[in-house]
Amino acid sequence: MKILLADDHSLVRDTLALFLQTEGGFEVVCVDTLQAALAAIVEQGGFDLIVLDYAMPGMDGLTGLQGAMKVAPGTPIALLSGSIARETVDKAIAMGAAGFVPKTLPPKSMITALRFMIAGETYLPLDYLRSREEEEKGQELLSRRELQVLRGLCEGKSNKEIAIDMGLQEVTIKLHVKTLSKKLNARNRTHAAMIARDRSII
């Protein structure tokens, strides 16, 4: 199996490539920019999987992913990153990316993930799936109005300001704050806002 690994951090790139070659039995071609990756795709071709560092030179967000997909149609392309927003991962998957691989993934799990994507499956780390599940559960847990109130809390608004925005009485907002805080196991309104941000409920 032949992999194109594009990452501008030489230590990460070389260490990962060596492990994939010795432990995974992969043939690995290494480059350090998107431009070099595109050139390798055109000149060499025949890659079973392309792995692109999301933050390397030339990527420009998901524009680089889109460019690589045009040059290598039908070839699985995954994003590699130390840190990436969940919304970005969602967009990448929607665009047709084969998956997202964190640089913190244990070596053996990395091999499993790459083989999984080469087989035509979509790979997402367990932590990512768990956090997305928590987000969905949080949204299901709260009513539409409670979510609106929670959004106001996250924006730092007072109960009175939220009441004006929603066209409700302030006492009604206080009741919603109390109810949503209980559902989220939050100690107070500030804690509720923190939980909402941590779980990406809002």
C-alpha cells in the first residue's frame, strides 16, 4: 500500500513515515507542502491514501483539501492535525474527506486508521465521536426556548436582556435558566454557559 504523507514538521513526518514503513508495511512518500503534494500526485500517482497536514503551507483551510481532491479523484484523502475545530472536520467529511487523524493518535491506532480509510471507510477518532454525541444529546435535552436562553447566557446577557430579545417576561427567563441549569448539572448560569461551550451545544 502506497501512502503520500504531507507534513511540514520534519520530525513528525519522518518519525511517522518510519513507523508506517517498518510496522505497517506501507510504502510512504513524504513531502512538506501542499504544492509538493500536488506535484507528487501528478508525477507519481498510484497512491492508496493521501494524508495532508491541515496546517502546512499552502493548505489555506479546506481549500487545499479541495484542490487535492480535484487532482486525485477517487483517492481517499485524510486530514492530519494536532488540533482542529470540530466544525472544520464536519465540513471536510461533507466535502468527501476520508477522515481526520489526530497527531496524538497512538502509533498502532494510526496504522489501523490508515488501513480503514484505504479500505474505503471514513475514520474519525473515538474522542471526536464522543464529543459530537454529547453535543447532540445536549441539544436534545434542552427545549428550543431553553437553547435560546442558553445562547443569551453564552453572550453574557442578563435575564432582562434575554427577556427583551425573546419577548418574554423576566420571571419566565429565570425559570428557564433554573431548568436548563438543572438539566446540564450546572451550578449557576456562568457554569451553564461554560458547559454549553465545552460541549459545543451553542
